[in-house]
Amino acid sequence: MGWMTWQRFRCQIDCKEYPNDCINENLIKRTADKLVLNGWRDLGYKYVIIDDCWPARKRDSKTNELVPDPDRFPNGMKNVGQYLHSKNLLFGIYLDYGTLTCEGYPGSMNYLELDARSIAEWKVDYVKMDGCYSLPNFQPEGYENFSRLLNTTGRPMVLSCSYPAYISWINNIKLIDWNRLKKNCNLWRVLGDIQDSWSSVVSIINAYKIRNDILPKVAGPGHWNDPDTLLLGNYGLSNDQKRVHFGMWCMFAAPLLISADMDNMDGFSVSLLRNAHLLAIDQDKGGHQAEFVKSRDGVQFWIRQLDGDPIGWAIACFYTIDGGGPIHLFTSLHEFISQAYMITGEHFELIDVFTGVKFNEVKLNETFKIVINPSGIMMYRVKTVDENPGWLRELFPPS
Amino acid sequence: MGWMTWQRFRCQIDCKEYPNDCINENLIKRTADKLVLNGWRDLGYKYVIIDDCWPARKRDSKTNELVPDPDRFPNGMKNVGQYLHSKNLLFGIYLDYGTLTCEGYPGSMNYLELDARSIAEWKVDYVKMDGCYSLPNFQPEGYENFSRLLNTTGRPMVLSCSYPAYISWINNIKLIDWNRLKKNCNLWRVLGDIQDSWSSVVSIINAYKIRNDILPKVAGPGHWNDPDTLLLGNYGLSNDQKRVHFGMWCMFAAPLLISADMDNMDGFSVSLLRNAHLLAIDQDKGGHQAEFVKSRDGVQFWIRQLDGDPIGWAIACFYTIDGGGPIHLFTSLHEFISQAYMITGEHFELIDVFTGVKFNEVKLNETFKIVINPSGIMMYRVKTVDENPGWLRELFPPS
């Protein structure tokens, strides 16, 4: 959880014309201040990550080290790290495995060890390693190499790998060595960049749906699929679409990285991003990624198991139709049982995670009705209310 | 201007499960009440139009007349018309030129004269003639025939023709006889149905852009291009996107037909739909449809001439990029001059139509800066503030 520059601030380096929108020390520091002041940090949004366009155009001519742009980061990156750490925030930065970054700044090719040492010295906590200007075939080995070099620095850092996004694996999951990926990367970008539009959000959800056979299996604590940053607080989503986006990202156990101007966010986005039920689902200690169960009547059914307090499940119904009015969907919990996630027990309580209000109490096969808006979602936290629930009986069978 | 069922209420005929969302007398009457109560009518939203799915499944077995569904319109269509007229509203209804309506209700093929007489008797003021289940090649003649039959009834009715939407004319404008269309139809659907999503809105704007060579030329008082109903008050657009949608529809001199639940609209949509500056532009007596001028830096430039008080122009800048932050666009009025719409004069005042606030006062070639959000728009009403403006000098040349 945290905040990242790319989606909202891109490669804006014109600080004269765009003083509030450019990638510079001020942006990072004012964001850090806001994360602390408004309690975002204490909700878990701790990583502050600078994406592309922070370095100078050339490496240091003597040491070959990466150096930050002197006008935009006049006090250097170590200073930025110190500032963030002084606020109990964590410091993330961007590198690129290729000869250049995606925006044409110096890449880490041939300088992996040097760059690993630089960022360790700057007390970086999280590094996004992008893949522009490198050959996808060499990325798995290259990232593995970089992962080892990071460990050599002695400083623990989260490694976010971009390489799956550079390999068109969606039609052939064998193009990725998922075990190697899990071993070397703490999270990895599954797909290309998100854009600030509903069609982009839908394409990502549908990719998770299509690759339901592999993505939930490879995710877990320490090794996560990353569907990319959150769009909330920006320009391209309606309120219903924001609910779908954030709700599904929580179902996906996604790293929740905001990419917005923290000083200018709409209230609806703010309250979603701070919703305790949704955050608890995303951050559930089990780290189980949601499975796609089925589609019916234009509704996608999803479920994930929750190991946290209370033990149970999160279920989501995403109504994909973009037209007309709300659908009245009749379903039962039984319809949400997936390959990996069995629902056991007799009586269940459903909490509407968006409102926090108890929605219903049902048996496994009991029909209940959900009303869902077009391009909207309903999402519930489900727990057993049996005195001796099924999972308890399994753990402690009656003697 | 008015309200129409299709986009929001589709063919919902299950009034038991969806009492507030189904096509029935109650929906029409409660909408009419709201249009009057909240002053929508007095702003110009006068037409209340029932789209598909109002008839019974079969024509009257004796007279062959279309009859409304007896459960959903128990008092008949004449009663609906009376109710609307008693509120000083206007009554619109849907027919289909083919053998069936799009949703499978009885079509008007072979019954054109009878149906024209029926709706005249019901005191209909507006008829949408759809084109499902008919051959596109025969539509131009068929609609012409129906237009004559409507005139024969002696009751003046607006005729909305769907047929251009059934002919793939976008790559070949010669497939449409535009003069015949203008002569027979008061408005016509240019494209397929709008959906409640940003991608749908963008595709319509881009079609107007691509066919800038023909669409502005054929539009004018009594014969309008119809880009389809408004999505405001529904689920699929962000606030910035709502501004683009409504702003561009006003630039297009579109018939402003709301398709939403008038009892459940978000405040942002309401204030856009009631914005006096935007309504004045849409309804300008000149009826000049906007021309696309150019694209630059991801921004589309549009202009239309205004003959109303004050004489002048409306200009719009639509920032098409869906990502990043606002663009700072430097431009001048000179950049908006189009083939049909010359800007004449020396000094100009620009009013931001969304806020009503004076934005700037400039000369024709003077550079000014506009800040536009991603998937956003800025739109200005422009008038000369010269004592002897150019257009006046042309009309009354100094002797």
C-alpha cells in the first residue's frame, strides 16, 4: 500500500509551467506530508514511490552512478529517503533493466550492481524494475541477477518486476516461469500500464478472469500479482466504476498504490480508499487472491477466502453491462463456490463492505437478491454464524 | 429537448420485479410530474418519448390497430397523451418501419397508414420511426412514404428517422441521400445506439469529427442530426466525461433527450442539464452545428456560430487523453477559425460556459492559456466587445 507517481504525473518534468504536477522533490514531500497529516499512512499507505523521470539525462561522468535531476531533486535522493523515513514512510524508486528507461533516461543495463548499491545507499525500500529497451527473452535471467545483487547490498528491499508485462503470456502461460518469478520478485506487473478509463479497468479484470487458471495460484504473501496502480482521485471513472475498480483490486489482493494528487481528491474516492472493510479484505493475512467463479446474466461472480478476523470469505458480483438500469440478481452463496475456495458451514452473515451494514443472514443454498448498478459491483464479507462452524469442526473434530 | 425511455429503461417489462424501472404508465406519469415540478419543462425539456416495448404483442385482431400493453398501459395511449398535454408537455412514441420492432413487438410494415392514424388520434407530437426488421435499401423510400402519411393525418408531428443508423454510411456519405433525408425527417439518428460508457461517447464524437465534411452542412432548423440520448444521471461517466458529453452535444445542436430516472439523478448531472449557457448554445436560433477544426496535443478544437443574443461563437477544446494530469494549452481564437465559421472582430470576451464566469478578454491572435483535465473539456461563449464589430461593419458598411 502506498502512492506512486506514474499514472497521474507521468513524465512531467516542466516544473515551470506545471509546478504542482512535475516529478520533483516538492511533489514527493508534499505527498508525504499529506499521507501523514490525513492519516493515510496509519491506514497502511506507507510506500512513496517515484516512477520514471527522476534521474538526470546522464550518469555521473566519473563514477557512472545514476544521479537525480539536479533541478528537480536539488538535495539528492538520500535526502528524499531521509525525509520519508523521518515521517515513518517507506521510499520507493524506479529503475529500468534495459539500456534506457521507458522515457529515455539512463537504464541499468551494465550497471545493475552499481545501481543496486546506489539505491541501497539512498535507503530505498522498494524498487520497481521496468523492462523497456531490453529483450524480453533475457529478462527472467536478468531480473534474477538483479534480485541477487539487491540481496548482496544487505538492505532489504521490495522488488517489483515488470517483466511479465513485456511478454505476451496471456495466451500462453508457459511463456512465464512462474516459480522463478515468485522466487525473485515480491510483486510483478501482470499486464501493460493502466490508463485512466473504464475500458482499461475492465480489460485488466477480464485478463484476471481469463487467466483464472494461473494468477490466483501464484499469488501469496511475499509474491503478488500487480494489476497496476489505482485510478481513484483522478478523472476517468464514475462512482460506480470506482467501486468496481477498488473492490476488485481488493479481491485481487493487489498492492494498493494510489496515483493521484493527494491534495486534490474527490470525496468519493477518499472514502473508498479508506474503507476499513475493503482494506481488511485486501490485506487479509492469508493473501488468497480471488478466483473467478462464473458469469451469469452479465454478472461476474468472484470469491476469495479470508483467514483474518473473522475467518470467512469475500464475494463480489460485478455487473458488466454498460447500459439500462440496475439488475436484480437472485443467487445463493452456493453459487460462489470455486475450485479453490469451498464455503463450509450452515448459516452465514453477509456484510455489505461498501456501507459496512449487515445485508443478510442466509443458509448456504438460500436464495437472496442483490441489486447491482450497470458497470457496478456489490461485494460482501461472509462469515459463518454457526455455533460450531464447519471449518471449526474440521480443525477440532468432535471426539 | 425532453426525455426518452430507451437508454435507461430499455425493454424492461417486468413490472412486478422492477416496479420503478419498467415501461408503463406510471413511469411516464411520474416522469412528467417531475419534469413540471422541478422546472425541467420550463427549461425546455418538453418531449416525453416512449421508446420500444409499449405495445401489446399482437395488433387488435379486428381492427389491426396497434394497442398498448393492457397491463402496463391500462388506460390506453390517448390517456397518456392527455396527461402529458394537461401538463403542457409533448407526447412522443416509437414505431418501427419493419415487420417487427427491435424488441419483437409488432412493426408498422404494411400498416403505415393505420399506425399514422392511430398515433394522430392519440395526439402524439413526436414519433421515432425505428428500422429493425426492414431492408435498409428500402428505408429511404419507406420513410418518405410514412412522412407523407403523417402529413395526411393533419396533425403536426416531429418525425425522428432511424434509417441512417442502419446504413453503414460512415465510410461513404453517398450511401445517404441527404436532401431526401432533410426533406422527410425532422431529425435522424446518425449512428447506432449510445451505451452508458465513455467509449461510446467518444466513438460518437469521433464519428462527428470524421464526417465533419457532411454532418454540419445538413443540420439546421427543422432537420437535425441526432447523436442519440444523453447519459447524464446514469452510471457510466465521470464528472469530467459528463461535461464533455453534454458540452459536445450542445455544440452539435443535438436534440437534448435525457434518458435517466428523473427521481434519482446525481447533482452534477442535474446542474449540467440545467446550465443556461449550455442550453442557450444548444438551442441557438441559428441552429449551426459545430465544425471540427483541428487536433493538436491530444486536444480537439471545435467551433459553432451563434446567432442568438449575443451574436458570436461557441468554442470547445476536448482533451482526449485518458491518463496523466491536466494539460496547459496555449492557443488563440485564430486557431478556432473553421471552413464555415469565420471569427470576425478585434476584441473578444470569453465566458466559461460551465461556470458562467468571464474567462478572458483577448484579441483574435492573442495567446491565452486553457487548463483541461484528461477526458475533459473547456468551452467558451465568445462575443466581440468592439464598438463597431466586424459583422456589424459588414451589414452596415460605413458610407
